[in-house]
Amino acid sequence: MREWIVTNGLGSYASLTHSNINTRKFHGLLVASLEPPTKRWVFVSNVFDKLRIEDRTYDLRNIKGKFVFENFPSVLYDIEDVHIKKTFFMEYGKNTSVVKYGIITEKPLVMIHNPVLNSRHFYDTTKPANVSFRQEAIDDGVSIKPSNVNKELKMILHESLYEPDEYWEEFYYEGDHERNDSCLDHNLHIGDFYREVKSPSEYYLVFTLEDEVDSKPLATYAGEVQRKKSLLEKAALSQKFEKLVLSSDNFIVKKGNEKSIIAGYHWFGDWGRDTLISLPGLTLVTKRYDDARQILLNFARYCKKGLIPNTFIDRDSTPTYNTVDASLWFIDRVYQYMKYTNDKEFLQTIWNTLQSIIENYRIGTDYGIHMDKDFLISHWPGLTWMDVKIGDNYITPRSKKAVEIQALWYNALMEMSALSKTCGKPDNYYYLAELVKENFNHQYDKQYDVVDTKDWSCRPNKIFLASLDFSMISNEKEKLIVDDVENRLLTIFGLRTLCSDDSRYMGSYIGNFNKDLAYHNGCVWTWLLGPFVKAFVKTKNHERTWREYAYQNFLKPMFDVFGENWDGSIYEIFDGNPPFIPQGCITQAWSVAETLRAWAEDIEQIRPKYEDTFLLNEISV
């Protein structure tokens, strides 16, 4: 069942299915980030509406509505010549959700709105004994104070009558049940708002945690419309990119005085690897350069022994550093940022962090990450993006020398060589990069996924040898890799994580097994379309005919499936087997980002403004 989401730039969100029902514990109309962008707390689960015409009452839960997306998600209902449009949005930068009702009628009627509340962390479920709620009347609404959190929820509906009527209802979350997750919850029906409607009108039901209540929700709505328009104007891309540009805004969030990127909704926080992979598509292609700068500076502050954090725990924001590739992606993303901005002041500011990464990888740092005698990077298991662990076992351990880590290592050294010239620093990187290149090619006689163990499982990680800006393999090898990936891993929604003829391949994510077994052993990941498209176009010399071919065959089929009312969201993963059922997060930062980036940069050839400057650096080495 398809789902919608709106966000507020703090990590908070509102999200339900297209049918306006809750199928996950993560669903709600106000799921607020109490420590932006984490510690997300469910306050409003839903609002159930009824329409009363004379002596007839219609419960909208029993009536099939039509979902549409026009800047915001809406559901349309037609009942006895009464047309209802229910639109959802949030106020940017505030924990405020609003439901806008547009009513077209020629007969008097009464709308009845029944908010359904909770008070819990979004990973948890509630029993009635766990929490109580205290109600107090306020102007045009009611104030609700849960017993288990120091927050006050205000519900406002102008020109309405509110009648309290508390009772608990058990909710069964089908989506969580399918994931073998806790799926029974209890939500509180708090009371009813009654509003008379005598002619066509619009009005707003507001849910807010803010101390100051916005008394003019119409102005808030107009402001959100204008903000979206401004994002599109800043991106200055053609209309066909609009949904992806607007979708990209969902992930960019405030963190302290800086910015970060939510990896995916509903449950992910701001993860280092995901943030950095997503950064070009979300902030550079869309010309949000100040956001990109803040994100990079934010992660630089957390750099420890040359390591960029892998994750921040949602409940307490504690950083964890169990990743070998995030730091190498960090260097690449600084390089991409420089290609778009040529921000030399920023480069000087962040240079010590870049230098620290290379030095710590060279001499050795935590998690067994070090440069081996062959100048390649060795690491412990479970540190690449294929990092699933069940109990004490890594499902795809990929130690000691995963192929994309070597590609990123060489790429980072070459980028540091170019950047050192830009900021007037000694080039201590080019000679080492040449040693890496020589030793890698000496060992890479087959398309290995892990070089030293000669693991030549057909996985998508080898595509980075061809897709990164600096490649250490020949054009001939790049073409062979692209062809193999296209023939054995490519699907309509992205690349499989393992070819289907491998005995370990799992074509479904959900079944009578631990779903994590399939996560990187067959599931399709959309974000991998980005590096694949980049490598494909590169091996075709960026010829226009082949770029058009790439769009028609690698992107457009997915867009066609999403359809006219698509909001720009792209799922985290899909089943490896047809019909490629979507799984995981309903929208993932790097899925959206890499689709947008590949379409703009590689297919449309909308290139970074200062790219030639750094290409000249490459040639002059």
C-alpha cells in the first residue's frame, strides 16, 4: 500500500497511506523530533472525519478517496454532491502539522473531526496503562498534556465546537507485522471537533507543540507554497525535475547550528555514509550550496581518528564509527562541492580534516582500517555499506579488501592531489595513488568483489571502479564491468545486490526467514542506479544517443511505474524478483539523490560550474 510523507526540516514528519490509514507504528500526523533530527515522538496518530448531511452521517474511513499530489499530498472524496479535499502539510522549522479541508457544497452540512492521539517514541507501542492525557480548553481548541513527556499539544480549529470524548482503540499495523516487528498499539480518541459548513469554504485543523500558536494557518499554507516555489527557482532545473527537487527537501534537516541529512523515512536518522552519498543530488544539483557546506562542516566536527561517523543513535544521538567508506566518501564530497563552488576558504577550513583521514588510513586507525603492504586498504568485516549483522555473524562480511574501498581510496588520493594544488599545499598524494593503482591492477585479474580473498561474487560494488571521477582501471575493464552489471544485476528499480544465479541469492525481502538475510543478497537498491548510469554514460563517451538511451531504459521505466500522482519519493529497496515489491523505508535519501544527480549531471549533462578547473588539475599532475 503506497504512502505519503511531508516533513518540516527538523526530522519531524506527517505520514499515512494513500488511503489515510495507519499501517505502521511510524505513521502519524505529527511525529515530532524532540532533539532534531532524532528522538522522534508520535503525538497525533490520525484524524478521522465524518460528514453529516441532515440525518445522514458518512464516515470517511469507509469511503474510498482518490489520492493526488499537487505540491502537497491530498485525498479527494465525493459524497452526495459534496466534494471534500483533505490536504496535509507542515510548517517548516516548527513542530506543527496542518490538515487543510476544502469543501465544495450547495447544502448545509457538519464536518466532525476526531483526532486520535498517542505519546511514545516511534519505535515503541502503547498500552493504556502507560500514559494518561490531561485536557484543557483554549481559544478555538484544546490543549493536551501527556503524562510521559514534558510537551503540550495544542489542537486548533477556528469556528468549531469541541466536545471531549476519551476512549482507547487497539490498532493493528499490517506493515509492521509483515516485517516481523511489534504491530499492536493503542491510540486515544480524545474528542470531536464540530464545524458547520453552509457554502464552499476552506479551513484548517492545526496540531502544534509550539508555545505560540499560529492564528493564521492560511498564511502558513501560502508560505509553504512559496517556499517550495523558491526551492524550484533556486535549483533552476527544468520542470521535469520538480518532483525530485521537492522530494530532496524532505531529507535536509537542522542539527544544532548546522545541517544534516536524514537517511530515510520513517526510521533512519542522519547517517554518515548515507548523508555523504546523498549530498551531491540533494544539495549540489539543487544549488543548495550553503546547506552542503554546513553538512560537511558538521560531519567534520565529529571526525575521530580519521573516521567520519557511521550513524547517530535515534534515542540519544550518540555517534558510532563502524564504517570504512564514510571518510573516503567525505573527501569525494568535498571535491564535488569544490567543483560546484570553488570555495577556497572552505577548503582551507576543512583541509586538516581531509589530511587526517588520509594519514589515519595510511598508518592505521580503529576497526582494523589500515593501508597494507600492497598500499591497499584492509579492514574488519561489516564496515562497508553491506553491513548487516545478525547476532555475532556478518551476513556479507566482505573483509579485508572490498573492491569499492580500493576504488574510493585511489579516488580520494587523486582528489587530494588536485585539492592540494588548489589550496597551495604540498602534494603528498599522487605518488601514493600511483602505487595503489599499480598494486591493485596486479591483483585484479577478475571482477572481484573482495580483492585479497578472490571473491568474484557478482555484486554491484565493482561499478565504483568505473563511476568515480578517478579510475585506476583501463577503459576496457570499465566496459566489461558495466556490461556485466547491466546483464546480471540491473532491474527496473535499480541494481540487485547479488546476481540471481548465485546459490545465496534471495529474491524476496519478506518471508519465513530473517529479512536481513536478503538485505544485501538479492534486494534491489535504487541508489545504485546513480553510479551505474554515470559509469554507463562514461563508457559511451557521453554521446547524446547513449545518454538518451540511458534515460529511456534506466530511469523512465521506474518513473512510469510511480505514475502521475507520484510525490518524488523513492523507496529504499525492492524485492530482487518480479514484481519487485517495494520494501524498507518509503523514501530514502540516496535513492532520491542519486536518481536526481544521475539524471541531471550524467544524462542531461548539467555539469558543475568549476569542473574544468579541477579537470585541469588532473591533467597537470
